Amino acid sequence: MKQTALVYKVGHPDKTAYTGSMDVKLTYVGAYEVNTPAGKFPSILIRAEFDIKIGPAKVTDVQYSFFSKGVGKVAEIENPRVAALLIYHSHDKTAKVLAKKPKRSGK
């Protein structure tokens, strides 16, 4: 998928500060059982690759997200890289797991 992105000026939401694009590639990786503090969940694994360029900023990110039917996202691993005009650089590795199963309304 390819999206056009606009960033507006702070205090002037009618004026565009930067334009750019976001490319996203989603890939089904497989089915797994994920064990989290909230319990075990049959899940599918989706890989998402992001390439974002807006004004002076460039972000590349790879996320692996486990989704369980009736629950949503139960775990995620991501590895974003951010750079903006040689002023700001960030490269983190983050893992997240579901700690408590959410309650669904009407169930």
C-alpha cells in the first residue's frame, strides 16, 4: 500500500508544513500459539514493513504482530529506525505482550 502523508504546522492546521509518503507491505507469516501473561492464544503472525518519508524525516520499521480472533493484537516485536536531517536518530528494538485479556462488551 502507498499513502500520501501531510504534516500540518502547529497552531496553523490549515497550512501544510511537510508532505511525503508511506509505503506499507503486509505479509502473512503463519499460525502460532502465543503464550502471554494474559494466557495462551491461537494467533496469526503478520509482518509489516514501513518506509515513511515526510519532509526531513525518514522512518523504516519492521513489525511482527500476533493477532488472535476475538482478542486482537496479543504480542508485537518491532525494530524502527528514525532519522531527520542528521539531527535526530533512533534505533530501538521493542517487544510487547498482552498482560490482561480485554473484556468485550456484551460477552
